[in-house]
Amino acid sequence: MTVIAKPDTATQARIKAAQIEAAKGGWPEGPTCQFMARRKTFWAWTVATFFGSGLGKPGPGTWGSVAATLIFTAVAFFLHPAAQTLLGLTVGGIILSIALGVPAATIAARESGRKDPGFVVIDEVAGVWITLLGAVFHPNWQHIVVALLLFRVFDIWKPFPIRQLEKLPEGWGIVFDDVAAGLYAWAVLVLLNKWL
């Protein structure tokens, strides 16, 4: 017969606080127990942190955005694909980052016990690649740097309706607010293309 140890008083208090918060529709600030703090689904954390770039400090969102921008830059400058090919690769990357990012962000958020953990940067990856759609026909360093800066501005500023999208459940809210920020930044980049 297996005997299950009763959680200590401090753990019981954290579990109770998490249950109260969950009943109100909120999330606990941290993991509810040490086991949950250590539990990680490898594929989800790899995707959510974009291969560890989200673990950079300070500003993990900036690290994730820079990592995605460097990948775009490496493909554009070193492989020299035709504009249509670069467009297709970028769109494919966006679709993949959203399709894998929503479930990965959901799992990583649940396992960390936080609603929108800073280390989840797959949303920034999708957002900056959306912005870089405005640079696929002019892949020079000016367009790429401006795209990165514009995305970070909109990601931090969060004009309407970006902040409202954060209220979507779990990974949907984590990812789609940055998708919206990417769309805003893309539109501005397209307008700026005449002067860059």
C-alpha cells in the first residue's frame, strides 16, 4: 500500500491561495508547489523560450525579438533568396510560430504557475516576423533595424486593441497581443518604406 504524505502547512496555504485565485478567474503569482516549479514539458519550453533566448536578462522579450530578427537577417543576407522565397519563408515561420506557440505558451504558463511569464517569447518571434514582412522586398539593414524597433515600441506601448487581446485565455492571449503589435508595426514600416 502506498502512503501519500500530507503537504506541510505552508504548501497547503499556497494551494488554498491558488484555489481562491483560480475561483476568481485569476492566476497565482508563482508555482503552487515545488513539484510544479520543477516540472517542464521539454518541447513546450523549448518553443516558448525560442530555444532559450527568452531566458536572457534583462528584457527577455527583447532577446526573443533580436533572435528572430537575426534569423531573418541571416536568411536574407547569406542565402540571398528571391523576394518571393523570402516572403514564403517568413510567412511559413509566422504560421509555425503561432501554431506551435499557442499550445507551448499555454503549457509553459501552466507549469510555471504564471499567466504571462516573461520567458515566453515565441509571441515576440511571431510579432517581429510579421513586422519584417514589410522588409522582404527591401531586405537591407535599415529596414530590418527599423522593423525591430517598431515592433518593440508597439509591443511595449500596446495601443487598442492589443491590451484587450491579452485577456484571451492562456496561450491565445500570450501570443495574439504580439501578433497585433506586429501588424501595427508592419503597417507603419510599409508607410515608412518610401523614406528608408
